[in-house]
Amino acid sequence: MYLCPQNSSVSLLGLEDLPIPMKHLRLRGVTSCCIFAAVKPMDISKLATSVLQQQRSTSALVADGIRLAILRGQLAPRQVLKQEELAKQFGLSRVPVREALRQLEAEGLVVSYPHRGTVVVELSPEDIEEVFLIRMTLETTVLRLAVPKMAEADFQKAELVLSQTDNDPNPAHSAELNWAFHETLYAPAGLPRLLNIVKTLNHHALRYHLVGFVAVDFKQGSQNGHREILAACRNQDAETAVAALQTHLSESGKAIVSYVRQTMAGPTIADFAR
């Protein structure tokens, strides 16, 4: 195994780009990538500095920073999160860090064990299948309700996200922009609680979307699916849009689960708890 080259200077959402630990491995004669191949020493100090510049409660900003590091793969599944280290990197006391970790545990991104610490959750293939099943159920519902309320501004915003994805070579950004596209189409439904649930589910899946964009290389297929959904929305054809979304989510989920089944190994969260 050898390390993938990493080079990017693109910024997204006001946050500087993060390096993503990836290793090449041979899989049935094809070179692919697994972002969970190694756990690197925890270092998110640059990200911590960026998020703390925003105007929100300190614990919420810390949660934002840790969440993004998890979603981008800088904090890997099964990695232990030490409050002292995190507090030092954010330049804060342990209190807001502890509150942030509680929030992330409520979101299902980390799990805490008494006397053992907090660990980044690793989703099993079965977990991923369940997440995509729930996503399909909820997202088709919200899209069906959103289509009649969509305006030209929504279509233009969605097109902009697709253009950004086409032109951005960074797979971490592509995974994040994937949710930005979906959110743009769901927001017109005017269902903030439902949208928040869907967003949380997408947070769970984002690390594995990153696997898809890096290892499975389904960026073009994903983009094609997005354009089919958007075309149906423009035509105010809710049923065709929903059918296209179902196909898109089903194919994405199957590709990610297939890859994860072949590559995920090593101790699990359950092993850590014993």
C-alpha cells in the first residue's frame, strides 16, 4: 500500500480544505481508495481556528468543526476523541468540547463509553443500507411536496451546485455538494423539521458518499442522476422526479455498500467497548 497524492487549495462553505487520509489498495485488479485504511494522529487545529470565527455559541462551533472533520474523514471511524486534545486544538476549556461531543452523540456520529472515552462511529454495511432506505422514504416524500412549490430561482441554484461539482476535482467537496444539491430541491417544501431529519441522515451517509466519490468513482453517474431529477422538477413532473430520485439513491447506496463490504476490516466499536 502507498499513500495517495493530495493537493487542493479550493475552499468550500468558508472553511479551508482538509487533507483526507487515503490509501490505495488492489481490489480485483483495480486500484481503488479507502479513506478508512489508517487512523492518523488527531490534528484539526486549522479547522478549529476557522469555525471559531463564526458568530454562534462556542459549543455549537466546536460541534461544527468536529462534525466536519468526521464527515471529511480527517477523524476516522473508530478513532478515539480525547477531550483534552480537542480543547487544546480549539484553544478552549473542556466544557464546550464536552457539550459538542454530546451533541454529536445525539446525531449518531460519535459514541461515548464510561471510563473509555468518545469514539467516532463506524457504520456497518447494514447500517448504510438502513440509512439509504430511510433516506429514500423521507426524501421522496419531501421532493413530491416540494416540486409544485419550486420557482426558477430554485432551479438556478441547483444548476449552480451541479456546475460547482463538475468543476471541483476534490472528492470531499463533491460529497458535500451532493447534499447541497438535494437540499436545494427539498427546501421549497417548507418542512423544516423533516428537512432537518433528512439532513442528519445525510450527515451519517456523507463519509460513505466520500467513499463513493473517491473509491467507487461514481461522480459522473451521480451527476447524471441529479440532472434527471432536476429536469423532471423543471417540468413540474413530481412523479418522474420521485422515480429518478429513487433510482439515484438506490444505485448510490448499492455501490457504496458493495465497496464497504469488501474493504472494511479491523476492530469495531463493539470491540472497543469490551
